[in-house]
Amino acid sequence: MTSGRTTTTANRYWVAGGLLAGGAVGVLLGLGLSTTPEVVGVAEPGVVVRVGHPLVRTLLDLAATLVVGLSLLPKLLGFTRPAMTEPVLRVARPAAVVAAAVWAFTALLSIVIRAYETRPDADLTMPMVVDYVQRVGAGQGLLFSAACALVYVLVGVMAVRRGESVPAELRVLISMFGLLPLPVTGHASNWKYHDYSMISMELHVLGAAAWTGGLAALVVLVAHRRGLLAEALPKFSKLATVALALVTVTGLFNGVLELALNPVISLPGSLFSTSYGLVLVGKALCAVALGLLGANIRWRLLPHIAQHRTTALVAWAAVELAVMGVAFGLAVVLSRAPVA
């Protein structure tokens, strides 16, 4: 029994560590593919901020994604067998609270860093941060997202104390609502297609969060419980298929739109001659890899899982989550990569 618990704990660390490490690799890879043109007369914020901010933002996105996934877990497990599901949810609820707290902290920290980026030659003060939030939509979006995360912390603490009497739907709604402002904090779209682009980006973010967060929650908390996994994984597989299609379509739409509206370099040349295009190609390669990994789990492993057989689900899912982390890191860099 002790050996089994030790193995399960180790698997959790491997999965979580792979997701976070993938995010860091994605950021560094994206920064390596992109270049930021120097502006004469404007002070540069420095390498620490240039690298530190996307790392903080990636941690924000991953924390929010985990909150979404942990909130979806009760819906995936169902409510007909509380004796089996409650031991899992007793771990998931406080984990979601911790992830939401990280989400709120990194959102506020991102505001501070971005305020400093606007005036790196001045001393960082609270009035400067307040002024940034008042003037810039990205700051307002991050502040609203942090507020939603803090509301989730309060609701999540209630769920820890009262269980599923606090509806899972409420937690899912709050977590996804907090994701909606995040696209505003990234790339500025061409004004002519701004509304379509914003809707597409929000759908992209929601789909990626449900897919990545749901997989992480299942692998970390349910993979060692064959009965629950056999019931939950088919539900998640359907959700993941929809999410994959949604993320792929919206990602292509957003990326191609940005490059197509480039007044300097036209497609397809801009794919390989601009920072935005190179990072987009990297993200597209991640999407292809994720599609193949997801197909492997659905078509090769799922039939065995349905029969409660032992599979290499944790190993394959850990690889998939690591690639997802890389995609999240690339997405953060892509949101600020120069299009021209």
C-alpha cells in the first residue's frame, strides 16, 4: 500500500513538473525565435523583465488552467458514486484553491511588471501601477482576472468545507469567466476584425484550458483509480476532441489573420521571416503533436482502460501535458511577438 501511494505521488510530481517545465521551455524557445526591435530613445526594461514577465504570465495561464480542470472534475466523475468520488474531490477542492491563489498572485505581479515595462527608466511606485491600470486595457483585464481568481478562492474555501453542496457549475463558471479578459492582455488585433478576433481568442483560451486542465486533473488524481478512470476518461475524451477542434480552428484563424493583415510582408513569406510567424509555426507543430498524442490515448489506450486494464496512460499523458506546457509558453510569447 505504501509503495503504491509513493508511486502515485511520484507520478503527480512528474506530471505537474512536466507541465511547468514545458511552459518554461516554450517561453525560452519562443523568445529565441522572436526578436524585439529596439526603439531609439526608449529605455529597455532589461533581460530579467523580458524573460521574467513571460514566465510569470505562463504560470498565470497554467494556474488558471488547473483551476478550470479541477473544477470540471466533479462533472467528469459524476455524482452517483459519492463513496468513490469523494476521496478524489477532497484533494481536488483545496488544490483548486491553491491554484486560484497562484493565479491571483501572478495576475497582480504581471500588472506590476507590465507597469514597469512602460517606464523602465523610472522608480517603480504604486501610483505608477495604478496609472497603468487606469490607462491600459491590458492592466484592467489582468486586474479583473485576478478579482475572479480571488472570488474563486472564497467559493473554493466554501467547497472545501461543504463539499459538493457548493455547485461544481458555479466553480466552472467563475474560473472560465476569469479567463475571458486574458486575451485582451495580449496581441492587439487589427481594428477592422477586432470583434471577430477577440471572440476567436476567447474561445481559443477556454478550449485550451478545458483540455489541458481536465487532462491534468484526471491524470494526477484519477489515473490510479481504474473504476473511476473508466467512467471519466470517455467523457473527457469527447470534451478533448471538441476542444482540439476549437483550439485548432481558432488558433489558425487568429494567426493567419494577424499575418494576412501584415502591411510589410505577405503570406506565406511572413511565416518564416517574422518573429510572429516563426513562433506560430512552433505552436502549430505542438498542435500536431498534441493531436497525435491525444489520438493515441483515445484509440489505443481507452479501450483497455474501459476494461480496467493496466496501461501506460500516465506516461503518455505526461508527455502530452509537457507539450501542452510548451504550447502555452509559445502562446505567451506569440501574444507579444512583432508581426512585421
